Amino acid sequence: MTPLARRTIRRASGFLASRTMTAEPFARMNRLAAAAPLMAAALALAGCAASEPPMTTLAPKSDLAQWIYDLMVEVTAWDALIFLIVVVAFTLAVFFFSTRVGEAAPPSSVASDLALEAAWTIGPALVVLMISIPTVRTIFRSQPPVPPAGSLEVKVIAHQWWWEFHYAGSGIATANELHIPVGRPIRLALQSADVIHSFWVPQLGGKRDVVPGQINELTLAARVAGTYVGQCAEFCGLSHANMRLRVIVESPEQFALWAKLQQAAPTALSAANAAASDGARIFANSPCTTCHRIDGVSKGALAPDLTHFASRTTLAAGILPNTPESVARWIANPGAVKPGAQMPPLGLGANQVSDLAAYLESLK
Ligand code: CUA
């Protein structure tokens, strides 16, 4: 063993021995280890159900999300390099350039070392530059001043607590589920009806704030078909966490088919479906018509358009699966599902609620 190695080991063991290890930190670590499975279970329960697609920025599925992901990788690589340099410098300083026990410290020359001062000014400036150049480049790339040629333009209106979508030029209006074709650029014009929200579908791109009194834009082209889950990302009141959305990316043919169905009148009621016919009468004579629009039935504009309600996979801003049971549960007491929801309970009987659910579920 070389004298240098011996000295290094002696110093390291002295350093560790100088740290007093009492029984208390070990006991705390044991308690933490015992609680780990419980904490893992709690985290799993607190997260989404297993059937929910993941909300992750680590599996980008659009050009915008890919640029942001690449930027993250690039900055992380620079950070890792800097971390490595700092660790090496720190190790050298502790083990090789420090004063030994009993030795007098050498006189400091730092105050007059111009080269050192220049180095620790220029070094951090270079780090900031290395990180800011790709960041600024990505910001400009993600916000083209004019929509790319052939863009699909959609007006997005954020409400407490749901999302409204209007497709420019086609008259299509829907809520909480945005259908887009794969490969085609999408230009979202984001507006708010009340407070500040934030549009965020992690696999399709970064957050964009939705601010009252102005239009913010988001441009992206999805690269892979699928269903991507999103969430309002700016605290906007009691049910902020219940303000979810889905983006359904489909082939151009599937999208065209969906658009055609959305533009058509709602499906005619089948005479055989007595519950739905009763539900239609209940709807037409209820206060529902003040807020909800159903083509040919009502003109409300304060709440989601229900013309093709049954074509959506979820309701109540993505909280519940679109089943007759969920619809009945929602109508019976919206506030119990989405605290603070502006839709009031209508005080209907159980039969009326289930008829209304049958009617809504017939609106394909
Ligand atoms: Cu809308 Cu949070």
C-alpha cells in the first residue's frame, strides 16, 4: 500500500469516527423501514386507478412533449457533469489539500488570486449559458407566432370545473374530451370563463396557463394514437383536483368519423326505450335546459353541451366513467361527486333520475 493510500484511508476513517452515531438515528431508520410497505400502499391508493393511463412527462407522444423531454435530458446531462466535477473537487480538497491535524494552516492567498476569482465568475456564467440556450430555443420552438399550415384550431374555455372545446369552422362543441387526429398540428386557443386555470396533458406537452381576459395559445402535433389524461394544473378552487380532461388521439379516418357524428343531430329516440322517452320529457321541462344545450331541445350555454353526451367516455370532467349508474349518481347530487359544483341537485325521485340517465345515454 502506498503512503498516499494509507493516508487517505486514515483520514477517511478519522472523518467517519468523528461523526457520533447514537442509537437514535438507527431506531428511526428501523421505524421508517417498517413503515415503508404501508407508505407504498398509501401512495398507490392515492394515485390513479390501475386502468387510468399514466400522467407522465417521461413518455412523450407529441412533438412539443418530445422537445421538452429532450431539453430535460440535455439539462440533466449538464447537471450530472457539474455534479461530478464538484464531487471530485470536494474529494480532492478534503483528502489531499486539507491541513493535517496538528499542522499550521498555510497563509491564504485567495484574496489576491485573480485567476481564481475569474474562474469562479466565468464558470457559473458558462453553466447558466449552457442551460439557458437550449431552454430559450425550446420556448421559441414551442410557440410559433402563426399556426402551422393545415392546423386544426380549437377554442378551449376553462370553467370551474370543466373544459369546453369548440372546433373552428365545424360547429362541433364538446366537453372534457378532446378528439384530435394523429400527425396534424393542433392550435389551441385557451380562454377562461372565470379564474386562472392551467391546461396540462403531460404526454402531449407542457402546461399553459389559462388566464381570464386573454387568449394563450398552445400548438402541438400528436405522434402516437391513444388516450392521454390531463389535469388542470393551477389551483382554481374547491374542485381543482376534479378538473380533468382526456385527449383522444386517433387516425385521421377515425377522427373524420367522430367529427361527422358530432355534427349530426342527436340520435332519434327509440320508441322501445320508454325510460329514455320519459327522460327526454323530464329534461325538456326541467331547469337543466337553462344551462345545457341539446341540439333541437335546449340552448343553455353555461354547462357542457349534451347533444352527443353518450359519445363521451367519462362525465363530470373526467371523474366518473360514462355509465347509467354514474350519470344517476351525478344527477342525484353533483356536489357529492364534485365538491362546489355549480350544478344543483334537482330534487328528482329515483325513477326520474334513472329515466333522465337513460335519455342522456341515448344521445350518441
Ligand atoms: Cu382549473 Cu385548477
